[in-house]
Amino acid sequence: MRTDVAATLTISSPAPSAALLQVAAAAPAEEQLTVLCDGRPLTVEEFAVGEARVHRVELGAGTTTVAYTAAVEGGGAPRPVSPAAWAEALRPSRYCPSDQLEGFASTEFDRTLPRAELVERVAAWVHDRLVYTAGASRPVDTAVDTLLAGRGVCRDYAHLTVTLLRALEVPARLVAVYAPGLDPMDFHAVVEADIDGTWCVVDATRLAPLRSLVRICSGRDAADTAFLTTLGGVARFRSMTVTATVAGRLPEFGTAPYALP
């Protein structure tokens, strides 16, 4: 299955500064990234941070437009869970304070269930507990804030799912993806959990088919997977458009954990 993705970002800056981008597909068949400041091309440096492809851009004073397009072919082997990733995905993190919800998670869920069933039940519980509400959460909200508020957007659903899984001693991490079928279209956040040594994805929002997702990057939480990080305090994010389409019919929606390539 071929998937075409694209993202356009607009950033304004009164003085030179820097930005980090995480918009590139993890394994594209073909891609193009163009960064222009008031029509002038800017130099882009790519490097790896863990499994993420990060692009650093030195912004000029003015308006910068980032345009990314890629084609991704379906398939690919499931991703094994390395010892280092296993350890990192069990630890509490900035937005996923799993140590604060250990007692709560143990009361709500049966730890003795088979791992795949436990992961699916946690995602279903988060889906039923929260109300998807655009603009309902703050950038600083943790999974505990989301649990208490009872509402949020995809990153909030993902943070709560990750937190509960880690509290149950299931390694889990947040994954940023392009999501064909998502409406309205945007960057999307889902969760990968360790099931029998393989990273398998679930999505508590149930807003896009799991088999249509295109991986961008993964991390402990949204702090590791932000599509844009501006440095120096002067640049401002202005606008964004995202598209993701599959060739042919969109896969069926599903809830069972899926090994995302």
C-alpha cells in the first residue's frame, strides 16, 4: 500500500534563530524537504536522535516556510524491542508520571491478562473514559491532568495510555504518525507497547485505521516527538497544513494491537 504524506509549516522570526523539525517519515520511498525564508532557500542539517530523523534549520529574520512531501510503501518488518528501549519505556517521564498511578492502574486492570489483551483493554478504557475535545488541554498537561479533566486530544489520549501501561509494568512509548483517514487532518499521536518483544501500536482515540499509519518518530512522550521546536525564544509558529492519503481503499478500522513497520 502506497501512502502519500505532506506537511507545510509557517514560522515567523524577527531575528535569526534555530528550529528543530520532526516531520520526516521514518522510512520513505521518496521525499522532498524545502525550507525557504522570504523565498530564499535555507540550509537543513539532518541527524538522528534515537529512532527519530531530526532536521535542524537556522532561521533567518522573516517568514520561513517548511514544505515536506513523501511517498511511503507499505510493508516492512515488525520492530523488535531492544533492551535499552525496553528500559526507557518503563520509566516515568515528563508527561507520563506512571509512578503516580501505579495503585490506580492495579485497581482498574488485571495484570495477569495476556499482554496483548491487557494493552487493548487499557486503550479501550482510555477511549471510554475521555471525551475528545479540541483545545481542551494545555501544552503542559500531564496524563494525571488528563485523567482528572476527562477530556483531551490525541496526545492526551496517548499520554494516559502510556502512563497506565507503564504503571502496569508494560513498556510503552508515544509515536508521532501521519494518519490517513484522520478528520480533521493533523499530525497524530498513538502508542506502541511491548507485546512479546515486538512494538505493537494501539490508538485510544480510534480516529484512524491502525494499518494506514505512517511512522514519523517515537519517544518517551510528546516532549520527544514534537514536530517543531523553536530555540532562542524569538521564532513563532504561525500555521500548518497536513495531508495523508492512501492509494486505493482505506484499511478497515481496528482496535487490536498492530505491529506498525
